[in-house]
Amino acid sequence: MISLIRLLLSLFRPKRIIQIRRMPLTPNLRIHLLGLTLAFVVALAGISLSAGALFTSVAWYVTAILILLFALGTYIGGPFVLLAAILFLLPGTPSSPPTFFSLFHALAKWYFIGYGFGAILAIFYNDLIFLHLLAFGKKQIKIAFAYDPARKIQIIKSPKETEEAVLLEVLKSVTLFVKQLRLGIARPQSARELAELVRRAKQKMFPDDQNCLKKIFDDLGLVGGLDEQINALQSRLEAADHATLDVIAEEVAPLVEQYLQLEERKFYHYHLEAPPKIPYTIAFVANPQIHKRLGPPAFETDPIIQDLDLFLRAVDRALAGLEADDVLGRPEIWSRVRVITIFDDSLAKVNDPEIALVEEYQTTAVIDGQVIDNLVNPMPPGNFKKVIERHLSSINLKSLTDIDVVFAMTASPTHDRSTAYYADWDENSETPKNQFAPGKEFKYEPDPDLGKGNDIQPPALDVPPFFRKHDFRSECFGRVALNVVGVRQKTFIHEFAHAMSSASHGLICDEYADQFYVEHTCPDATPTPESEPKFYINRIERKKAEPPDGKVIPVHEIFAEYNGVLFHSDLAHPSAREDWIGYFPERHSPGIGCIMDRETGPYRFDKLISRFMYDRLVAKLNRSL
């Protein structure tokens, strides 16, 4: 079987490049998992149906014990399957009356048959998918990204296609080999593989295209039939003749690509004639150490830094969640986003507290009176700088300000709730950074129908309306501490919204709580400094009425005016009640929850958040500073 052959070959061949593939159908079935599942189902069916008559003469608890044994054996997996295989080969005859062992023996045989059937079914399915997708070309397996474990930091997605070096190496395009030949990289091997690409494409070409290819080679002075011309081409390529390379890149490459469909294997299938000079950049970093909460300052190695597979699966889940969003995932935005990964497992052995990127939240957070004590929190910017700058030059980024949002991925077994800090947020300073940075100006006026906000709390020191900027680049990138264990798909885009907003020019806050405050501080933690009220894009706070009434004023229909467009308040949200102080913008649809809320089911951003995020992303994509 093809799967078995590939499995055996993979045991003797080191896996230098990991390909993360996604496709509409399930790409493969796990042989062992499907075998165990069907085995247990067959065992249960044997008890209830075909072997049911045998159990009428035994006590009910014997049946219960057998079910528990097979359930436990399924959980154990391989050793129990081996035991079932041994019992399957051993001869046995039903006893009358049946004994516990005879019943177990009979069920073990059915169990092994079920396992074998499930395993064979999975192998056949995987082979059929392989043949259907690759050999017959009915559908292509899309490669989301390719990852080289030997590289600590790499660009896995970029609007500048040449930056996707590992993916290009997997796809082996004509243009890649042309570039290598021009740079003198492994010329004999590059020339041989380029000629092989042309030869493979020629075998699939229609006669007209074969004639077209032959004419190109005739113009290059290559003589003989098409096969002879390709052989002669290899010798000329080894000499790296620039005129030949130009013709190959401009005329041969499109023809070869059409038949090999290398570009079609990319999950992010786009080609930008004018990619942004500084793409919007999101980085995913495997956290080396976790700052513990209780007792004296202590650090422990994060499990994720020792599990590359977990890290890559989490990154792929994050990308799937981000690209599905109707703001960030819009074609004109997502096609211009660059994604960086950093997995430096050598840091697992470094005893340096300044490389910890996440900490167990050092204070007790209280949300609407409920204590939340299982939060992971981003560490200060200096820690991120120390980890990222170790390898920044290897991907040709000029500075950390080229990065917009950083996800510090953790697998903390105890603290599973994620948090984020806004861009330019400095927890050690009372003054937000980047207040006077260049950018695209916008106007925001909360509750414009009330006349300069007389009935609302001022969200910042100056008087509404507010004139702010979508800054072109952040002095300090937004930081997310995200636990990958059991994370919801919604969490990735939720925390991204926090981190991409600005502490100086407009914050995007949660919409599931009214009151959030710190109750007390751990002995070893530095108290958070008091700061002025924040400028929230999606939250307005109402003033309380004067005594003796003392109630907060009702929510007003108009929430805010942003760049001349009026946005209404969400009157169906619990915040519209009198016992809430803050209230939020209107949703797109009553049946669709806001991403910044905690509801289950379908979700998308509020109307105002959607507009604000889109404008901020576009401003950053058009930066040239």
C-alpha cells in the first residue's frame, strides 16, 4: 500500500521541511484512532447483538465489567490491541455455561476484527485521497505554509512571494531555480532540477504548447528534437548564461507553471504586482519560559517550546481563524499580511528570566464581581525584544517596529485564559507611547446627539470630538499571551483586535463585562500605576444622575460618529440596562454575536469596530516610513 510504503520510507529519511496542508475534505484518517473506534463499537455490538445470548446466563455486573475493560483497553490503545491479536490467534471454544474468560476471549476476537477493518479502511481512504488529489489532479492539497525546523525564525506567509523561502523550496518553481542559478547556488543540481521541471511539463503539454516550447528553444539556438533541446538546455543552464535565464524566466516559466500547477498548491493563492513596502506583520513566538505567580519570582520551561508539532498546529489554527474574519480576512487586507514564526527551542535550556514572554497574571482580576485567577499575561516589551532580536536579521527586518502584533504562544497546564496588551501600551509608564506618531487622521465623537458629551464620562483628557491618527507603525507592537490548549477559534481574532488597537489612538475593549478591576497584588509583583481614563472605540460610560435618584442615565440611540458616519448603540445588549455603566455599538445582526463578547454561535465585529479596524489596517498597509 502507498501509505505503508511512504511510512516505511519516512522512518529512514529525516523530515527537513514540514508542510502544513489544508483542504476541503479530511486530508487523512488516523489509522490507529479509527481502528480503535471501530473495535470498541464492534465489541459493544457483540455484547448487545450477536453475542447477546451468551450474556443471559451471567450476572449483569459481569457484562458491566467487560464493557469497562474494553473501554479501558481502548483508552490504553496499542498494548490492548496486541493482547486482542494474541487472543484472536489462540483457539477457543464457547463453554457452557460461559465463563468470564470465554466471554472476554470471544469479544477480544471481535474487537481485533473491528480494529483490523478500521485500520484497513483508513489506509484505503488515505490511498484513494492521495490518488484522487495528486495522481489524477482532481483537486489539489493546498499547502498553508511550509516550515523548516532548522530555522529558528522564518516568514511563512508574505505578499512578497520571495520571502516565503521554505514554501518556494517545496514548490520548486522555475523562477526559484532561475534565481539560484543567477546567484550561483548549487548550479549543477539547480540546472538539473530545472530541466526536469521542463521535462515533466512537456510530457503533459498539448501539441500546440509543445510546438511553442520548441520554438522558444529554437530561438535560443538549441538544436534537435524537444527532448534533445531540454538535454542541451541543462548544459547551458550550468554555465548560468544570463540571456538564457531571462528567456526561461519570462517565456518558459509561465508555460511550465500552467501544466505543473505549482502555484495552485499554495493555500494563499495571490500575486501582487505592487506589494506593500512594509507589510502588516503578525509574529507567532513559542514562549520559552513562564513567570510563575505565587511565591518568590520563579520561572518554569513552557511545554510548547519542546513541542514543535503543537506550535505549528496552533499557528495553523490561528491563521484559519484570522483569515476567516470578515475584516482582517478581506482579500485586499489578508493578501498583504506577512506572518512570521519564531521557534527557538535552544531557549528552553537558558536560565534567563528576561526571555519569559508570558506570566501567570500577577494580580487578582475581578470581572463584574467574579474573581478570574487563571489568566496568562504578556511580559514587558523588553522581554519580547530580547527573544525576537536574536534572529531578526535572518529575515531582513530592519527593526521591531516592522512588526505589528506578536502572539506569545504558551501551553501552560494551569492558566488557560488568554490576554492581550494594546499596541504602544507600556505597563511601566503612566503616559501612552506613540501619541504624536505620523499617521492617517480620523475624527471620533462619542454620543454626538447629547451635545459635547455632557451626560457621559469623558473617555480621555481632551473634550470630544477627538482627533486621532491611525499611526503608520507602532513604537511598541501589540502583545498577546495565548494559551493553545483548548483555545476556541474565536479567541485568536478576539485577542488580535485588542493587540492591533492603540493605547494612544483608540482601544478596542471587551464587551462581555462592565466592571474590571484589580483586587489585590501578589507580594512579588509591582503595582500597576494609576492612569487616566482610556479612549475606547467601542465603549462609552454613562454618568450617574444626581442624588436622590442616583441611577445611571439611559443608553442613547446614537453611539458615536466616526469620520462623519453615525453608529447606533446596541439596545439589545445587557449593557442597555440601568445597572451597567458602559454600553457598546450596534451589531451587524441580532442573531450574530460580537467577537469582543463571550457569546457562542456565529460571530463578527460590531459595525463600528469593523470600520475602525479596516481603516487602521489600510493605513498601515500604505505606510512607507
